[in-house]
Amino acid sequence: MSLREDFTTAVKDAMKSGDKPRLSVVRMIQAGLKDRDIAARGGEHDGKIPDSEILSMLQKMIKQAQETLETAVKASRAEMAENTRTEIEILSSFLPRQMDVAETKAAIQAVVAEIGAAGVKDMGKVMAVLKERFAGKMDFSKTSPLVKEALNG
């Protein structure tokens, strides 16, 4: 089942169960997805972005929510912080299981060997392949230093 179908099912389930926070977050996801689909019209995907871009969108939404959470905690706004934690949990439920450090290092080594990366100058190529293959499964902000380490080592 595609992510789009997952969102539609999640809306129906949330409406049936009366889960207002989940319904709100999934509708927010669908609105963001619709905006991106509209922006993609006439492009290579003909108005429907692929699942890899949807996963990227979800990760950005989670990152924004984490920044909001930090702000809410600093401002001592407990209710806002709790609502944001719930939002992060719901957004995260649509992402595939994240790779741990050992799996990430193994994937990096495999890609480095496969494309014959020789040094830090090839970092962009390695990151591009990783993003293509492991979208949604890797946190690329944490992956970047590991790639650099692998290419220097």
C-alpha cells in the first residue's frame, strides 16, 4: 500500500474512532502533499510526487515540530509541548523504521565501494545514492559525518 493510501485510511480510521489529534495531523500531511503535488505539475512526476519525496516531506515536518517542541519547552508551555510531542509521534508513525548506526555504516561502506568513491570530493555522489536508496530510513543530518569519516578513513 502506498503512503497516499495510508493517509486516506488514517483519516477514515481517525474519523471513525474520534481521534482528533491524529485526524488533524493527517489532514495537515495531506494538505502539504497537495501543495507539493500542485508544485510538481508539468514536471517529471506529472503532479504526483513519489513516495521518496513524501518521506522527505514527513521528515521536514518532524524537524519543524521538534523545533516547535524545543521552543515550547523553553517557554514553559506544557500543553503546547505535549500536543507537539503527539504530533511528532503521529508523523513518525508513517516513516519506515530508522536504520541504526551499524546499519547506516554498512550501507555507506557498500555505496562507497560500489561507486568507487576515493575521498571527500566524492561525498556528494555518495550522499545522492544514499538519499535515493534510503529515503526515510536514514537521518541524513547524522549520516553526513559518517560518510565523511568513511571517505577519510
